[in-house]
Amino acid sequence: MFAPLTSPHNPRVKAAARLRDRRGRTQQQRIVIDGVRELLRAVEGGIEIDEVFVGEVAAPHLTADSDDRNASSGASDSHHPAEWRQLAERLRSSSASCFVVPPRLLEKLAFGERDSGIVATARMPRRELSELRLPADPLVVVIEGVEKPGNVGAILRTADAAGVSAVIVADGGTDLFNPNAIRASLGAIFTVPVCEADSVATRDWLESRGLRIHAARVDGAVDYGQANLAPPAAIVLGSEATGLSAVWHGSRVAAIKLPMLGHVDSLNVSTTAAILMYESLRQRQSSRTIVNAR
């Protein structure tokens, strides 16, 4: 299943290494996925995997046919043997080309200093706004102009945990599939419905579907705890540097705020998003409790 690959001059290795940079991802329309959990969620999310490069030390996790995968591999993800087994089963039925590589090649392909033991390349996912499918009572999160990929990833990870229906990256300030965004999301970027769009089209789309729009602003008139964030609703957040654009002003948008009792006037955008998503979940669960009690 896994062929040995040792040359740093191999065309596959060179092409995969270029995916660490945005220019390479744009040119090839491919992305790099680093880590067993992230890769497993990509496969579960229907992402088309091109190549898989696994380190020599971690290779037994994917090539063994028994519980030998439980043996320590020395890779940072080795304490998740069940996920390695699930990934091995998925890869066996996929068309991905799989290779065992020495440490020096894995370092060339991996992003940052992380030693996960496995790196893969995949076709860049593409989803248009019109392709998003929402449930009957959706909660949509919109992030406008957020520049740090770590924040984008953290928001997607929380969205997955809080049961958010979709995330829209409006007028995005960063590469959605930056390896840092993938890593910070822990692979949720592949399981949460997410797409990129401009802000005007996003607002029109939300209004056409009858969602109440709540924009988080420092000058908001309503405390977030008093706002009706239960679905169907949309929560809109802007970057910490510039806030939200004028698109998110007007009588049909409710400006909400978080109380700031100290010296700073705002929170990290991913922290704000987490608070608002879980407040929506709390309201949703509270409504269900009341209905069930009747």
C-alpha cells in the first residue's frame, strides 16, 4: 500500500513542499494537511486526497494489520491509535498515492515545527454560497475580514462543537485553507459547511432566508445575553483591527455587544465568537427544555 520515497528531488515532493506557501496553493489548487486527526476529518468530509506521506517511524500505524499499531511510534499523534486505524481503513479504499518517507523529507513537507508523522496533499475544496444547505432552524456565523488563520480555524472548531449550521468567510482577509487554519480547526474546516463570499452577497443571502442578523460591535445597543440568538439567526463578527464594514449597519441588523468591565475594549474575535455561539446553544437548549416540560 505504501511505497518508499527517499529523494528530495522527486517531483511529487517538490510540488507538495510548495503547498506550504499561499502562492503554491493558488497555483496548484491544492492544499496540504498535516496530522492524523485533520486528515481523518478531511477524508470523512469527502475531501479528495491526492497523496499521503507518512514518516518511517509512524508508518506501522497505517501498514500494520493488527493491534501492533498500538505500539509507540514516537510521533506526536501516536497516542491516538484508534484514529490511525480508522485512517488506514479509509486510505485502503481511496485512490490516494501513499508513500513512506524518511524524517528529512517529512520535515520538508510539514508546516511549522509540528511532528505529526503524516502529511497529505488534497484538492482544494470549493463551495459557493448558493451551494450551502441549511436545516429548518439554522445558525450561521459570518466572519468578515478576519486576517489571522489561527482565528479562522479556532472559530470553525467552536462552530463544530456548538452545532453551527454554516460559517461564511466574508471578504476574507486570509487564505481559508492556510495550514494554520486547518490545524487550529483540528480538521473541523472539512466537516463544518464553510464558504467564501463578499459581504453584500452574504447579507442578501441571509435576508433571503429569513435569518435574524446580529452584528457584534463594541458600540452595540443590546447586551448579548438579552438578544434572541436562537435559530434561525446569523451572528456576524469582524476583525479586531477594523471591526465590521457598513454592510452590517441598518435597521434590519441588531447590533449586540459583550460587556467589557476592564481597561481593554474588545476580545479576540475567536473568543467573542465562542461566547456568542454558546449563548445561542444555551438559548436553543433552554427553549427545548421549556417545550418538553409542557
